[in-house]
Amino acid sequence: MSGQTERAASWIYTGIWAVLVRWFLVPHDPPTLPVGPGDNVVSFQPAPAFLKYLKFWFWIAMILSDTAFTVGYVALAATLVVSGFWWLALSLLPLAIMLIVGPDIPVFIGLHLRYDTTWYVMSERSLRIRSGLWVIQETTITFENVQNVRVTQGPLQRHFGIASVIVETAGGSTGGKHEHAGAGHQGIIEGVTQEDAARLRDVILAKLRVSSTAGLGDEEHHLLAPGAATAWSPQHIALLREIRNDLATLNAGSG
């Protein structure tokens, strides 16, 4: 039954997504990055498990909110019936149903929109993150401004097999999710598989090792001497392509 509900919701969402793309000019393709001749660019989206992770929180919030509204209406209706205003309690039923069920539909659609509009693009010099629903934001982080790269994973993320890669820039983080790199904040690559998160961290750290302006402050990662080559090696490019292909395979399998 849940599988049929999921397929029906996906079918409805596909039609709504097409309308939104046409009416609101929602970008469906990945953002672009300025690159020089011979530069390699890799784009990818969160893993399908990230959408399941978002839906899990949706169902928890929906159950709590719908239960609260239902209990409130039942209590109000019981009071009205006892007072002899059973007709008023009955007339309020459609409004109660609308308040209970109505908000769930756009929120559920919003989860898909958030997933589909999230893109990560990496070149040899920078990272661009696109995210958002009503207001779509694009943030570009230049690798030479990066100070630290770390992987975070909470218990629920671990259950779904996903993690986040946090890229911190010079000046420290103020807690913003995606901020301008020059202001000293952070960008988050969220919803990738835990294996891909480790690979992405290693790729970015490898880029930092050849940047004379990087200062990770981490004894595990030493910088190369100034004047070292700044281009990614074929191994780094292969890692990024492997991540992209893994995510593409997972997306195809979930469809």
C-alpha cells in the first residue's frame, strides 16, 4: 500500500514539477562554473537516500501536527455537542479536515523540489552549491579560501547511509548554511552517501595541499611546497567522476 501511495505521489509530483519549471523558471539543470581551457567540471546531486531522510522527518512532523489538530477539533466538537451546538461542530468538520490535511500536500511536494533543485558543481578551482525552494541560492567557494573540510553524520543520517561534507572558509563559520566564501563562512554538501562524503573530503583536501594560501591547521594534512602543480591529478578527476556515476546509478535505480 505504501509503495502504491509513493508511486501515486511521484506521478502527481512529476506533473506539478513540469508546471513549476515552466511558470516559475525553476532551474532543473546544474549550475555552471567559469572554467579555463582543459579544466574538468563534475556536477552531482544528493543521493536518493537523502530524499528518504527528508521524508522521514516529514512523516514525523505530519503525525505530530495532524494529531494535535485532530485532538483540538475533537475537544472543540465535543464541547459544542454537549452545549447543543452539534450543527456547528458538524459545519466545522470540513474546515478542520482542510487544516489537518491541506498543509501536508505542499510540504510533501516541497521535499521533492528541494531535492531536485539541489546541485553541487566542482571544478579544479572552486565549488558551487545550489539549493533552496522559493528563493534559490547559489554559493561559490574558491578552494584557495578554504581552511577546513570535515564530514559530519548524525545517528539518523547513519541509518540512511548519508553524510554531509562541510567546507569552511577563512574567517570561521557563523552558523549560516551556505554563505559567501569571502565572508568567512561555510558551504555544506549534504545528502551524499557516506562513502562519497569521504571521497569528496579527500579530493578537496588534496586540492588544499597544493595551495599556498590554505591553512587547515590539521596535522594529518600537510601542504605541499609553494610552486607545486595546481591542477587536479587524473586520480582526483577519476574520484569525482566515480562519485557522479555512483549517484547517477542510485538515481536510476530509485526511479
